[in-house]
Amino acid sequence: MTAHDVAALAEARDRLRAAHLRPRSGRPASSGRGLHHTALISSDVERTIRFYQDLLEFPLTELIENRDYPGSSHFFFDIGNGNLLAFFDFPGLDVGRYAEVLGGLHHVAISVEPERWRKLKDKLQTAGVPHEVHSEVSVYFQDPDGARIELIADPLGEMYGNIVH
């Protein structure tokens, strides 16, 4: 990408901000109550439980049958603040590996306290999970099925010193 392309994209971003971003005092209340859960796909329920509960320390809160696909599991992890990360497995259905596509999931970012962030980063290292640290507050890695996860030590509603809510 050329410097001209980068400048044009920055101008487009500035135009969008000016056209659509309302000052906090002028924003209407959201129609949503919050994120109930984000659902990902698991190829191995037990391996996913070990990764999220044992390694990342997100407690498993429920494991039920998926109402939409008999024999499939729907299971949930507590990621704090009343939010859940959910998974489905689809036994017998060849869904393929994780792929980044337009309209698809890029990554799930989960806020953790700074002390816990350092501990989890170290656990990833000890477990041999490849990861990348950015800005000393974000660690990016993939779960066993390739979904990208970010643990961020910034508080909810903040990102790298900017208020984003």
C-alpha cells in the first residue's frame, strides 16, 4: 500500500467520523442490553473445555444439547461482566477449518485485569501456544480450532488509552 493510499484511507476515516460519530452527550441509548454470547465452532468439546477453562481460566457454565442440530453440544464459558463465550460442535458435519472471510470473525477481544493478563500470557508461553504481544497490553493467539483470541489488559470501554464506548 502506498503512502497516497494510506492518506486516502485516513481521509475516508475522518469523513466517516465527521458524518456518523455523535458526541457521547448526543448519542441515544443503545437498543441492546449487552452481548449475550459470541458463538464459535469447536471440533473437540473436551479439548476446547481444557483450553478455555484450564488454560485461560474462563469457567465452563453450561453444556447442553444444541436445539438446532441433534447430537451437537452448545457450551458456555464465563468471560466476566455477565458475558459468555459459547461454542457448538457439529459431529458428522464437515465444517472445515477456521477461515477469515468478509463478514466473518476476525478475533474476539476479552478484557482481563493487568495482573491476570501477565499470568495468562505466561501460561500461554508455558503451554507452548504461539502468541504475539502488542503495546504491552494485548496478547493475540489462536484457540485449538484456529479462532483468533485477544486478551487485553485495558478496561472495558478503553483501547490503548482511548475511550471507545
